Amino acid sequence: MKILMQTTIPNIADDWNAGRFSMLRDFLGSLGHTVVARDRENGADGNDPVLAALDNSDFDQLWLFAVDSGDGITPAECRAISDFHHGGGAVFTTRDHMDLGSSICNLGGIGAAHYFHSKQTDPDEANHRDDDTVATNIGWPNYHSGENGDVQHIHVVEPVHPVLKRPAPQSGTIGTLPAHPHEGAVGAPAGDPSARVVACGTSATTGRAFNIAVAFEASGKTARGWAESTFHHFCDYNWDVSKGCPSFVGEPPSDAIAKNPALLDDTKTYVRNLVTWLGARARG
């Protein structure tokens, strides 16, 4: 399959640019897929030339990493992504805490699964409170699943989704994903029968449960989709802290994965299952 890994910001060195997801890119490539990893580029009309023409491209899947502050996707790009999705191309979306990546709301459909602080808030007002109380500059949603460089234990929602199953000869379900001090919020959009929450986490500070992933089944010509609570489940720094992070990241990381790389086994299974489940683009 041909996969577009796209961020919603230009190639800014001291930020979450596409180069900070190189381990994911390389892992997907090792599975036999063709991966194009790129940052946002503004053409003469203000649109990213690849995103704005996605519906007419030969990509099978879009993996969209919304790392912007609210202006990362233009209306023309939204239309092209929507046409791509409704025309058989799978779409994976992820963001982070508070309002980081909030331009993803403009997608509609799968974008409706993402909740932010000042736009498209969680319909459950009980969740409108801080969970990570250490980083006082970051407001809700900011679920504290653990330290960067460590893993969190997740809860798999019944019925078990195929992405959460360990392959034979292993048994059972995926039990861990990378941790992050302040994850965002996702939920199944009301009135959308194709969507359901498939995995949850538990705050390491408050014990509160929060949603990690929402799966969208194919419906008619609309392909499958996925909404993830934070891009930190997939970035280099959370898989290998020696890869470094932007200078604005202040929390001290854990050395748990560095000491025991096998802690990433479930995450790699998750990625392998996810790209397979999202599948090839349905054409015609």
C-alpha cells in the first residue's frame, strides 16, 4: 500500500515535524509499504499541493498528524481529504493535548471524534477539568498516562477490535502503548453508527479513565478510519528518548523503554494491525 504520513505544520526544526516520526515511517516501510512522510507546504494559493489534491492521488491511506495550533488544514484541503475518504481512501488522524491539532475538527466525520479545549469540546462536561496538574500551562484535555519513554497499560473495549488482537502464536490482546504526560481526548461521535471506542487508558495521577482510540468502520464508499488521542503513541521520542524532542518539552523522560526495548512490541503489533485493517484504497 502507499501511505501518506503528513503533518499539519511546515518543516520547523524545533517542533513536531515529520522527521520526528522517522521510526514509524521506517517501520511501516519494513512491512513492505511505500511511505511518503512530509510536512505541510503552502503553495501560491495557500494550500498544500499534496493534501489539496489527495482525492486524485494514488495513495491508499492518509496518516494525518495534527500538530498545529488550529490553522493546519485549509478548507480546500478538508474537501480533498473528505473526498479521498468518501471515495475509498482510509484516514488515520491523531493530535495531542488541549487545542493542539484543533484544525482537525474542520474535517467533519472522523474529525468529529476529536475533542479540544476551546473548540468541539467533550460532550461530557465532567471531563472539562485538568488531569495533568504538573504542566500548569496546559489545560484540559490533558490525560496523564505516564512519562515519555515509558508505556501505559490500556483497556481493550469489548468486542475486541482486530487492531487490538495479538497475532498467532501469541494470544490475548495488546496490553500497552507508549505513555505521555498529557494526552488529548477522543470519542465516538453521536449519531454515527460506524464509530466506536475500542481502547481506553487510565490516568496515572487521578485514576480517571479516558479514551485512546475510536475506530470507524467502512460505510458505503467511505473507507475505514481511526482517531487517536495523541501522536505521542507514534513519535520517535516516545519510542526512543535518545532521538530527542523539541526544546519546549520540559518533563523529564523515563528510561523504561531504553532499558527494555521489548516494551515496544505491543506498539509495533498495534501499528502493523492498524495499517492492515485500514487497508488498500477501494477504487471504482
